[in-house]
Amino acid sequence: MGSFSIWHWLVVLLIVVLVFGTKKLKNMGTDLGGAVKGFKDGMKDGGAAPEEKPATPVANQVSGAAAAEKNTIDVEAKTKS
């Protein structure tokens, strides 16, 4: 009952393949590999220093005076029931 031999692991592997099938196991492996790769990329990007903000304003930004001149439309969102 201590450790399992190679024959025990082969029987377990055979049962898993019979239950799930090889195609499903392949898809699960691909999904898991993609998730691990995405996690590693996220960790690399998260550890990088933040980029400096540009000194010039972006074309889509509106200055404070121009924003005050425009009319604001107030809307209320209704929840769907």
C-alpha cells in the first residue's frame, strides 16, 4: 500500500483514456498549455517597469475649458428584469 508499481500506473492511465478518450485529453492538454503560457507572459509583463506617459496630449483628449463648454447628457440605466 506504500508505493505503486509501473503496472498500477499503466492501469490507471488505461482507465483514464477509456473514460475521457484521447481527443478530449489532447484538447485538455492544449488548453492547459495555453493557460500556462498566458500566465507566464502575464508575469513577464507584470514585472516590467511601467512606461512613461507622453508629454504631449493625445489627439482624443479634450482640454478642461473645451470640456466645460460642451453640454452633458445625463442618462439613467435601467436593469433588465
